[in-house]
Amino acid sequence: MNDKEPLNAWRIELGDWDALGTKARIIRTEVFLNEQQVPVELEWDDMDAVSLHAVALDSAGNVLATGRLLPDGHIGRMAVRRAVRDVGVGSAILSALLDAARKRGLPEARLNAQTHAEGFYARFGFEREGDEFPDAGIPHIHMRARLA
């Protein structure tokens, strides 16, 4: 993004891994592998091939954020480029994935949130379930939201 571009100047694309995997991989590598030091073998899995992916792109086509929706309603791999955190792009990704889950007729969405992001997900109706647990060495919690 350039300095004169509005902070909310992005578009969301939804698609499968063949269509959006290259774009999603950019952000997931930057955020999870480089920034959070998640081991590479934990980041890439077979679920990418069966998930609906969302990416946010700025007006120049640069990838800003990503997330995925598994067939069972699990939302995961939510990642936002550091430079555009707290401007709404993560909310746009999550909203798009929740809308897709509703269109599929799913009764609920679930996710494993990094504990620092609990408040973010709570704003979308997600409620904490159970105790904190480590995932890739990062504290997480289970969260669930009714979609009906």
C-alpha cells in the first residue's frame, strides 16, 4: 500500500487453493513461519486442498491478509500483514468466511484462536470453550459461534 491510499482500500477474494494458494502462502509464510516461528511442518497440511480460502488484496494486488474455512466449519490460518493490522482487513476476511459458512448452511463456526486474539473473535460472536492449550508453542483457546 502506498501512503496516499486509504487504509480500507482492499478487496476480498474467495476461492480454492489452486486459485488462491500462492497468495495465501505469502501471508502465512510472513506471519506464521517468519514472525511467529511456527515450524514449517506444522503450517502446511492437507486441509488447504479442501478449504475455501479468503485473501485481501490492496489496489495494487499486494496480499494483505488470509484465512480459510474447512468443510466442517472450522476457520483457521487467519493471518494479517503487520503493517495493516488494526485497520479492519482481518475483520473483512473473517466476515467473508462467516458469510460463506452461513451460505453453506453450517449451524456454527469453530476456531482455535491465539489467546491474544480472543477479543477480536468475541466481537463476531465467538465464545471461549475449555482451557488454554499450546499449538506450535503459542497459547490458544477453542472458540465457537452459532451462525443461525
